[in-house]
Amino acid sequence: MTETNQQDFTLLDPEAELSTDEIKRHFKRLNNELAIAGQKLKAARFAELQAERAWKDKRTELLLDDRCPDIDRSENVSRQDREDWLTGQAPDLWWDYRGKKTVREVALDYTRTLKEQVKCVQSLNATARQMDELTWRHA
């Protein structure tokens, strides 16, 4: 759920029978939640991009530093050793990027989950409409 709507968004009772109107209301709420999630995903992508750029700019600067270890098998300096040195020189930028990447991934997962829920509610709505039509025809 979004931070602002998390307390307002309620789960459906699996035992409850939903009317067509209740399904439509739930569908609208999911649609709104999906729109908000999309906005948050967009903001998270932009924040991640900014953090990645700051980290990569600093990383490039550090790679040119004379103290930066060269990868050298004969001296047992691996690519990982160099990466560890780089991240150790600017840990705040590295963790800011990693954190914002994680936020974006979580936002993407949530958006995908909402899309799947929307599909389920659309199916429920179609079934409910058919049931209403059958009931109306036989009344």
C-alpha cells in the first residue's frame, strides 16, 4: 500500500459475498491505488537515477585516483578488492544508490501486485454482472 493510503486500504473478507456495486467500488479503489503506486514508482526511478549518477561520477573520479588498486592476479588484487576499495571511499553515495534502487524495486513489485489484483477484480466483476443478468432475466 502507499504510505498515505495504507491505513485506508482494506483487504476483502474471503467469506463475504460482494455485490456488483461493492466490486465496482473495490475496483475503483484498486485503480486509484495503482495510479498512486505508478506515481511513486516514477519518483523512485528518478531518485534512483540521480543516486546512481552521483555514485558513478564519484566512482569514475576514484578510479583515476593513484591510490585505487589495480586488478593484478600476481599481486592477488581482484576486481572485488577494487570494488571494495571504491565503495569504502564513498560509502554514503554507494548506500544511497543501493537504498534508492531497493525502493524502486519494491515500488515495482507493488505495482505489479496491484495489476494482478486489478485483473482478479475485473474477473469478479464480469462474473457478478453475468449473475445479475441471469437473476434479472429469471425474476
